[in-house]
Amino acid sequence: DAEVGYTFNDNISLVAGAQNLFDETPDKNPWAGIVGSEYPATSPMGFNGGFWYARGIYSF
């Protein structure tokens, strides 16, 4: 995970970040045919891949 931001002045900031930055997927579940899920539910990185975002902040 990573996040960077920049504050332009007291009112305006921009932030960009990512969760699972390198889009890793867990090892496949060897019991997938029995339990019905391709990836283990306990994987720390999840099975949906990467998530990237940007956020703009304006304060009054």
C-alpha cells in the first residue's frame, strides 16, 4: 500500500494512492473444487487485485 499527497495552500490538497500496489494475487487454493473459492479467504492481499485512487480536498 502507498499514498502520497501534496498541499498547495491552506485550502487545497491532492492525494493519490494504491492498495495492493503491484496487483498481486494469492496462490490458488488447492481445495478450490471442494470449498468453492479459487483463492484462500485468509490471504493478506485479497483476490480482487490492485485498487488505485485519487482524492481532492478543498477546505473552507
